[in-house]
Amino acid sequence: MTSNNLHRKVVSGSLWSILAELLASGGRALSYFVYARLLTPSDFGVVGFCLLWISLFPLLIDNSLGLTLISAKEDDQATFSTIFFINIAFSLAAVALLFPVAQGASLLLHDHRVVFILPAMGIQVLCNALCATHIAIARRKFQFRRLVMVRLISTVCSLAGGLSLAFAGYTYWALVAGTVGGGVAQMIAAWTLLRWHPSLIFNSARARAMTGFALWVALDMGVTWLVMSGGGFFLAFFLGEHELGLFRLSDQLDATVMGTVFGPLIPVFYSAFCETAHNPEQSRKLFERINHTIAILVMALLGYTIIIAYPLEHLNGGKWLGIGDLIVLNAIADGISYLVIVTPSVLRAQGNAKTVAGMRILLLIGQVIVYSLVVRHGLKPFLLGKLALEVGIYAVSFTLIGRNLSVSPWRLMAGQMAPTVFVTFGAALGTGAALLALPYGDIAGLAAGLTAFTFLFGTF
């Protein structure tokens, strides 16, 4: 594929992916405000705790096999069908495992509701497995336009089911229904719209050939799950479901804001880096262009998140007191993480899945040490520890990328400095404007802060 063709596919895929995520995330963001009004931090905490367990299986199974499919040399029905049936087999085993796991998990949180919620969420695991291969094939072929409707249908069904039950008074079961309903809808939409169906083929030779890469990616994804979920387990055990619920809502807001843009972009970037893996110079130029763009986007999203934090706390009422500070600290830590979000894609595309797994293990060890020291002191010290860890992994990531692409890591980091300094000033100004306007109402505070930051950022 020529450089110009690749560039067009990356741009087209990015735009369609962002459109899908904007539509989906806009609905999710509004739903958080409604859920926060109707439910309690404890409701968010118990369902969030179960989602910590559930999130392992899409990462460990669906993502590992999906990335293997995208990077595979073979592009035929035998390869696709083989991966599909491997995915189904592992996912059925995972669903069966949830029943005994639920008993032990309930003891960890000291909440018996987990025994019923966790197996119910197993439906989502199976639905994800039934459509993961369809989605991976579409991404491999840059068919991101078709994925827009799949994403949109899944989100609409999730919100419709979850919010209806929340208004009907079903508390935490509303969150469960929204999660499971979205999975079922995604599966049906993928089979209907993505125009691929498996054949009764299982090629053992192909399966063995892909095992090495898939195992390293699975190890990376397993450690990624521990890195993503480890903090939640610490909070659940030491502070309980109420504090976990406060953390989950703040974390979900940050994830929605950042994920709206970067969630759909990462598959596009990975596909592009796979195309340029054979050409080091082309890979370096592609990375530098993407790196600069990411810095501007991350800083803009971080600024907006910080500005809306305190008006949202005021809007949601006393049961969510203190969540503004948590949103700000979480957003800064996540922003630093997103600045190097393409590092795994670059390394995996060039066959260095082992290096990515090593990075995850290093971060996991750091988490265990830091979280063990700070979690007993409360949520704010916990988030400060998370922030320190993200700064460390930021430096390590650019060191590895610089070595892999034969470019100075200082040069790569320097390319992100200008937007960082600018947005720091802009976020402070916008937050000040929001706080000054809050006495005139929550909407006035939000409008003042966002307007001030948008005006300043627009001059950048």
C-alpha cells in the first residue's frame, strides 16, 4: 500500500471511528448525570466491582485474538473461522468460571450482591466473543464506516434499557441491564451489518502458527487488565463500595471524555503501523505526526474535563461531595497516560509484543508497591500515587519508542511541551471562571468555564 493510500485510509478510518464514538459517548455522558441523580455511590461501586472482573475476558480473549487476526499474514476464511472458534471456546470456559469466582469476589468486597450480579454479566462476555472476529476483520480491512452503526446501535440499546430500569427504581440492576443489553445489541448488529459469517473450518496449522504472537499479546492484555483494575481491587478491599463508587464515577467521566476520541483511533493507528512495519523511516514519520496530534487532543480534552469537574459536583448533590477533586486528579493522571497511548500499537506492529508485556509488568509491580502504601490514607492519596506512576511510565514509553524508531526520546517529549504548558494555563483560567460563575447557577458555571477555555485554546 502506498503512503498516500495509507494516509487516506487512516484519515477516513479515524473520522468514521470518531463519529461513532462521539455519538455513543455523548449519550453515555448524559446517562452518567441521570444515573448519579437516581443511584448512590454504593450502587456504582458494586456494579463497578463486577465490571472489574468482567473486563478481563474481552482483553484476554477478544482483543488478543483480534490483534492476532489484524496482524496475520493470511487473509482468508480459514484463518478468520479458526480464530472465531478459538474465541468461542475460551469465552464459554470464562463464563463457566464466573460462577465459582463470584463467591470469592463477594467476600473480597464484603457484599453478597456480587454472587448474583457477576454471573448475570457473563452474558456480555459470550456476546462479545460472538462478534469480536467480525469487528477485527472490519478493522483489518479499514471498514470503519460500517462499525459506526454497530457502535451506535449498541449504545442506544444500552442506554434505553439501563435508564428505563433506573427510572423504574431497579437501582444497581439498571446498570447491569445497560451493560448486558449493549453487548447483546452489538452482537446482533455485527452479524447483521458487517457481512461476514464463519465457516465450519478449523485449521490446526494456522492456529499453531499464530500461537506465539497471541500468547504474548494475551500476557500483555492480562497484565493490562491487572494494571487497569488493580486500583479498583485495592479500593474495594480497603475502602469499600462507597469509595469505589466515587472513584468509578470520576474514572468513567475521564474515560468517556478521553475514550470518545482515542478509543476509536487506536485500532486505526495499529492497522496503519502494521502497514508501515517493514519501512522504519515511514514508521518514524507516521509516529511523529500522530504523536504531535495526540498531544494537542489530550491537552484539549484534559482542560475541558478539569473545568467541568466542580460544576458537576455541585450539580449532582451532597451524596457525591468531593468528587470534583477526584475528577481533576484522575483526569491529570489519565491525560499523561494517553500522551503515550500509541506506544503499544507501534511496538506490537513491529513484532515486539514481548516488550509491551514487559512494560505492563513493570507498571503492575509499581502499582502494587505504591497503592499498598497510599490506599489506606484515602482516595486523594491513592490518586496522587496513580499520578506518580503515570509520570514514570511516560518516561519509559518514550525511551522505548525512541530506541525502536532510532530517534531521541527528548525530541519526542519536547514536541508535547508547548500544548502542555498552554493548556495548564488555560485550565486554571477556565476553572477560575467556572468557580466565579457558580453562585449564578450550575449551568452558568459550566458555560463560563468552557467558554473561557475554548476562547484561549482557539488562539493556540
